[in-house]
Amino acid sequence: MVPRLSILKRLLACVFIGVLIGFAVYLFKLQNKSDSIAKGEMGESDFPKARVVDLKWDREIREIPDSLASLREKLSAKPRSEAVGEIEVFLGKGKDRKTGLILKFGKEGTLEGWPTLRVFLLDLLLELDPEAAARIGREILSSKTSADEWAIALRNVAKGERIGGNRDYLRTRTEELITNPEWQAQPSVGYLNAFDVLVYTKSTESLPLLSRLIQRKERRDLAHASFLTMDRLVQSQPLDMLTRLKADHALQESRPEMTAQQFARADLRDISQQAIVKSWLLDPSRTPTQLQNFSAIFPNNNQLISHNLLTSQEQVSGADLTAHDRDVLAVIRDWKTDSAFESRTQYLEVMAKRVSQFVESADGSSR
């Protein structure tokens, strides 16, 4: 009997020791798992079970706008330095999550849609601390992350730093984004909107890049984005851009109608612009197609109103347009009496008729 009790006690002792060992292993694993949560090392399958610890607000995102709004509210409620610090730590990990939303721009470069958590956080940074947003934006622009991230980072640098001092930096980084082969192959919304940085920085020296892309007729997306950028640069920097366009023979041959319409944007009240247009018109190499397109659309005051990354388009008042048309009509009539324009008379007639109609229409509506 005694031997049996002894054996039973030994068995129970072994079981008890086994239980203790198992419990110890369980505690060890539990501790390791808690450490992993704090360090952000959990896999996607662990998200539903994870507790929000330290910087783990990023685990709460569930691909819906309400979650992003909640995260914005939580971070905005914290001391600014603390919120910025948490965002910077997360961005530094290089991790991300898709939201299921489309990148969408609103007024004055604000975002109304964020395709990823990182894009959302970069956007929020500008709201929380513009200076920090610019600093972190430069860090983003030091490595190839994504075109969308680069676009928002460029915006943050532009808005978070003093105007003017970073012009060359913004231009070169934007050109780097545009020429990135991977991003160019499948341009995202951010990629296409980043062209606006060139308008913001008045980068007329970027025309060679825009010209090459405009001439890529097999890539309508790139050509269109480049054309819009060129067009807006002509509107904001007409003298410099028209001078450069006049020397770009490859673009004029590839896109004769398009370039002719750019010269039709010139303000003939300005002596310098008038001289460029006169030289362009009288150039013996001008084709009938170019001259027809120029005269048919002059004065080209068409504008595309849209929400952009950094810039906004101001509409010209009706009174200003009418004043412009009256003065320009006088210039055209003067050219018609100039023997130098004898070979261009038919095109000047078209221009004069078109502008006269605008003036007469304005006079009629004011009565």
C-alpha cells in the first residue's frame, strides 16, 4: 500500500511540476506578445486581438472615414509636440495601411480623401504643426516611398517653410517625382497633382521636361498633365514662357495647334509680349495650321478652374476683360496698316472680327 501511495505522490508531483512549467511558458509568451504589441511587431492577423498600447492608435484604423475622423480627434486633443512625435515615430517605421479611399483634393490644397494611413498622417501634420510638417516632409522626400506621399510632402514643405527660400528644392524634387519610372508608369492622383508645384514655384525652366512629356502622344495622361502645367505657367509668367516656347522647335512641330494657342494668351498691351507675338507671327516657318489656330482663339482667356495641390486660379472680371479687348483691338488695327503684316492680313481680319464681337457684346449688355 505504501509503495502505491509513494508512486501516486510522485505522479501528482510530476503533474504539478508540468502544470507550473506550462503556466510559466504561457506567461513568458504572453509577456513577449505584449512586448511585440508595444514595438509594433504584430502581424495583420493579430489586429483584432491587439490592445491599444502607447503608439497603437494606428491599429484602430479599419478602412472607413469615421475611424480616420476619430484618430484625427484623438491626436488633435493631445499636446501638439506629443501628437507630432507619435506621428513621426509611426512614419519612421515605414509601415502603412490602405484605407479604401481615393486621394481627393479640396479647396486650398486640403484633402478630402486619403488612400493610406501615412498620407492621412502627413496631411494631419500640416494642420497640427506646419513647421514640423515641413521638416518631416523633407525626410519623406529623401527616400522613394510613394508618389502620393511625395505630393503631400511637397505641399507640406511649401506651406510650412518661408516662401521663396525653397523654390529650387521644390522644383528639383518635383521633377524627380515626375521622372520616376515606376511612378510614371502608373501615375496616381498624387503624381498628377504634383505638377502643380511647378506652377506654384513658377518653374519656367521646367519647360524642357514638360515639352518632352507633351510630345509623348502615346501617353495622354502625362501629356495632358504637362500641357495644363505649361498652360498655367504661360498665364502666370507669359514673357518668360513665350520666349522659351518660341525657341522650342520640337514642340512646335509636334504640337503646332497647342503651341499656337499658347501664343494667343499673350497680352498685346504689354510691349515685350507684343514683340514676341509679332516675331512669332511673321516667322516664315509659320504654317497655315498654326496661324489659323492662333487667330481663331485669340485672345485666349480660357481658364480651367479646379482644386489644386498648392495654387488657385483667379477669375478675371468682365470689366477687366472688356478693357483688355478694347486696347488689344487697337493694336490689331494698327498691325493691319503695317506693311510688315501684309502676308498675315487674313489672320488679322479673323482676330479683329473676334475681338470686335466681344467689345460689342459688352457694350450691348451694359446699356
